[in-house]
Amino acid sequence: MAPAPSPHAPADPQPPATAAPAVRREHDLLGDRDVPAEAYWGVHTLRATENFAITGTPISVYPLLIDALAAVKEAAARANEELGLLPADKADAIAGACREIRAGRLHDQFVVDVVQGGAGTSTNMNANEVVANRALELLGHDKGDYARLHPNEDVNLGQSTNDVYPTAIRIAAIGAARELLLAMAVLQDAFAAKALEFREVVKMGRTQLQDAVPMTLGQEFSTYAVMLEEDRSRLAEAVELIHEINLGATAIGTGLNAAPGYAETARRHLAALTGLPLVTSANLVEATQDCGAFVQLSGVLKRIAVKLSKTCNDLRLLSSGPRAGLGEINLPPVQAGSSIMPGKVNPVIPEVVNQVAFEVIGNDMTITMAAEGGQLQLNAFEPVIFHALAKSMLSLRAACLTLAERCVDGITANTEALRAAVENSIGLATALNPHLGYTAATAIAQEALATGRGVAELTLEKGLLPAHRLAELLTPERLTGAPGPAPA
């Protein structure tokens, strides 16, 4: 038994009392709430975080969106200053806060969920509160001292969520699309380089997975480069449509509570800040409710995903084996392929790109339904439209770069096996058809298939063509239509 404690022993020390977290009290139409004193967001953002615990992903995961919101707020402040509606000191403070945000500061203060009710109101208020509280600090005041500079009355002056949010997501989408276009160019160049490297490697082309006619591996890889070039053109065309904005529309497109001249003045400042050739929609009522440009952009992203996935299917099939598959090309080994099968290496890079494509195709359906679900003068579902668009573009960008750098750049060809397959294929009979006649060529093909012998061998044996003529007809240039070797 443990001895009893001595009556003279000191008492166990007590842990120090923990001070309550510092808060400030803010008010909205529902009442008063305490907000962490150090937070730049306020009561509206607080309620949104409580209401929309949906994905666990805050809007700060999309820096391009945060930068776009800050640009819109700065442009609005400068427009209101120019129109005599906002004092210069307030406009300067708002602009200063926005410039800091666009430089990467305070992004962690944009905390509302990417998927939210309210057509983006929570995102707009999150921006208004962060900008207002940082602007207050720049003016020498405390956060929450809204009597001196207010999130709604000053930062949101002349605006509505319904023109701020659609404008910001367009600017962010343009930025994401430009990054995707650059990544697609990297992948296109990788395939084009392989097409040049493999220009003299003869192989069998296939239709319906059956031997068709000869081609070069270079021709096969050039098609992947051409497809990417075509899709880059379609994406650039779709992006042009989202340069049209509705800033100045306010609630439904009538411009209520915005000063005369505000829409054009704000557009001019926003174009200067972003460097984008933004134009104001000719009909702001239509522009405030219509999501057709997003649907078209998403459709192009789906097209890119479908064709990219088809390309990856080809790479996996062409590299299948290494002994029991086609084995025509070798993908660079990037990791062990199995926890049970020794030596197995899987085509994991094409596989991950396939999965990105599947997600993009699903995102397109989300965007389609969200655009269709709009009612009357506003589409309430633009948050999920932007979330799906942004995910698609960011994932496709990463997929293109990963496929180029960790797969395509390292692909090699099994040249001798490819040529042997051509020489042993009954597809050669098609090349000889104009010279032997369809009936004779068919008989040669059937005999070659039945005996396992080569078409060229049987043609010579039966005296159907002289050896020199047969050799001429079966040169790679004649078989594939590809140019011959480059001169030394």
C-alpha cells in the first residue's frame, strides 16, 4: 500500500487557467455573433461555414478565384471613386487590401465551402469582409469597426453577388484555361517528338483490333499530336466566350443601385487590372441568368477528356505484355506494379489519366444539370458549375503534364518485333491486291492464315510477281505513304 502523503508536502500544482479566445461581436439581420478577433472574415462568413459543411474544401483551394474576386473589388472601388461615390481614402484602402490578396496574402481567410446555397452570396460576403477588415487595418482602425468602412456599404458599393460572382468565376476560368492550354502544348510537343523519332518504324495498323494495312509508328503518334492541336483550338474558341461579363448588372441585370456609367467604368478598371479584353454583355438581364458559355466550355473539356482517354487506351494496349500482349512499345517503368506478382510493371500513368477523363466527363454532366436548373432571372447553381469547371481544368492540366513527362517522353519502340509482325501479317495482301487482283490476293491471304507462312513468301513461290517487283511494292514508303529516311 502506498504511504499516505505527508501533511507538509506541497499540493499538486494546478494548471494555469486558459484565457478565453479573444472575440469581437458582429451583427447581421439574424442577430449578434462572436467572431474570432484575429479573423479577417466576419459574421456572414461564420454563418456560411456553419450552413455549408458540404465538401470540406474551402474556396481558397482555387487561388485564381480569390485573385479574381480581389480584382473585381478593386475595380469596383476605383470606379466608385471615379464617379464620386467613394472617398479616396476608402478607395485606396480597399485597393491596397485587394492588391495584397492578389499577391497571395490572406488566402487562408477565404473559408466558405466551394459548394454553397445562395448563388455565391457566401463567397461574395467572405470577400467583402476580408477586404473590409484589411482595409480598416490599413486605415489604422480595428477589424470589425464597420462604422468607418463597411463590407456592404463600401466594399460592395454598386454591386450584387449576382454580378460580382459570375464575373469573378469567368476571370478565374480564363486563367485556368490558359494554364491548361500550355499543358496541352507540352503534351502535343511530346507526341510530335515521338512521331519524328518513330517515322521510319514500320508496323501493322489495325481496325476493329484486326490486322489492316501497314503504317509507321510515327504516323500513329502524329495523330495524337494532331488531336491535341485541334482540341487546343477548340478550347481557345470556347474561352473567348467567357470574356463577356455582367459587372454592373447588380441583382437581375437592370443595374439597380449602380450609378450611371458604373458598368463601363468598372469594366475598364477590371480589364486594366487583369490584362484581359473583357467586354460588358449587350443585355445584362440575359447575361445574369445565362450559363451557356460555361456549358460550351465544359463540352470542350469533355471532348479533350474523351480523346485523351482514347489515346491512353491505345498506349496501354500497344504496350501490353511484355510477352503475352501486343508489346509494340515500351512505357517507361515508374513503379512496381504488384504486391504479389514479382517483376510486374503496370501502365499507371495512362491509367491515372483515364481516371481524370472519367471525372471530367462526370463534371460535364454536373455543369449541364446545374445550367439547366436555373430559374427566371438568376442561376443559383453557379458555385457547383465553377467547382466542376475548375476541377476539370486543373486535373486535365496535371494529367497532360504527367503524361508527357512521366510517360510519353520515355516511350521506346520494339522495332524488330513490329517489322516481323508486318512481314508475317496477311494485311500485306491488301497492299498487293491492285497487282495480283482481288481473287488471287484473297487466296494468298487465306493460305497464309492457314499455314502460318508469309504473304510475300507465298507470292514468290507461286510466281505471281518477280522478286524485284515484290521488293519494290513492299518498301516502307510504298506500304505506308510515309517519306523515306532523311538524307545523311
